[in-house]
Amino acid sequence: MNIEVKNSVKPIDYNDSVNMLEKRANEVFVGKKSELLWILEHDTVYTAGTSYNEEELINKKIKIIKTNRGGKITLHAPGQKVVYFVLNLNKRKKDIRLLINNIEKCIISILKEYNINSYPDKKNIGIWVKEKNNSYKIAAIGLRVKKWIAYHGFALNVNNDLTKYKEIIPCGIKNAKITSLEQLGVKNLNNINKIIVDKFLNTFL
């Protein structure tokens, strides 16, 4: 099995990235292209998944983009690593729960490289860390599966501006606390892309 790896240095427009993912999903389905791992950043954008609710918008003036991924409203911004993928479950196990478990394990293993212990929460999708008896969300997961091709991905807070989350109820979780690698005291983030690629390929190849 072959997974193409793409790293985008400049921020990618959110709508452009979704269009490219949709196109790639179709190409993977018909066997024209290999599976994909794509690491990028977006300029500040709020996106809403299929189970989003208007009440989750605290600042009604901000613009949101409605998407076809699962999940609620979330934020993408510079300093957050957005990890998109296209995986063909027709050639893997047709098991979405297993896929989510593997994504969670992948994120947990990335954070472990920075000596951060993290965990999934059965009630609230995403990856969390414990700090001074409080739970903080550090990574969000959003998926779409069409014809057993899974795409979209996860977003990991690295050194993004966390105050921007105050405009929304992130992922529909009231009073959710949000953190980042930088907030947790990680100083050296130069090799983050390499770590993400290594852990993802270890998980899915």
C-alpha cells in the first residue's frame, strides 16, 4: 500500500483544500491515485460540520463555512497543523470505529514524542490532556466517509492563538478548555511535520 505525503508550506485556502480532497477521494476510489497524507495550515477560518448547531456560535458576526465532514464547529488558524488524509477502507477494514481509534492512537503517539500524555474521550471526540485536574482539548477530529473512502482528518494545536476559540463553542462542548503544544511548554517545534508523517505512516502502512 502506498500513501503519498504532501507538505504545504504556505497557508492553503480552506475551500480549495476541501475541493482537492473531494477530487482525490474520487481518484482513490477508481484506482487512479494512491492514498494521501497532506499536512498544511489554514488562515483563520471557522468551519461547521454536519451536526453543527447555531447556538454554538457565540459571536454571530463571524463567518462560518459549512462542510460535509462530521462534527460540530471548529477553528483553523496559523500555528495549527491540519492533517488531511484520504484512506481507502475498501482495501482496509470497513470499520469506521477502528479508523477513529487508529487516528486517536496516531495523535497520542505524536504527543508522546513531546512527553505529553493524552487520551481520547468517549463522550467528546478528539484528543485531550490533563493539566492541574482540568481536561484540555489539544486535537480535533472530523471525518467523512463516501463509498468507503475516508477523508478530512485532524487538527493539532501547536502554537496557534487560542483566544480565537472564544468566538465559538468548540466542537459543541460547553466550557471546553483548549490548549496547544506551546501552552504546555513545548519550545522546539521544528520537526513537528516529520513526527506527524512518521507516526501516521507507522499507524496506516
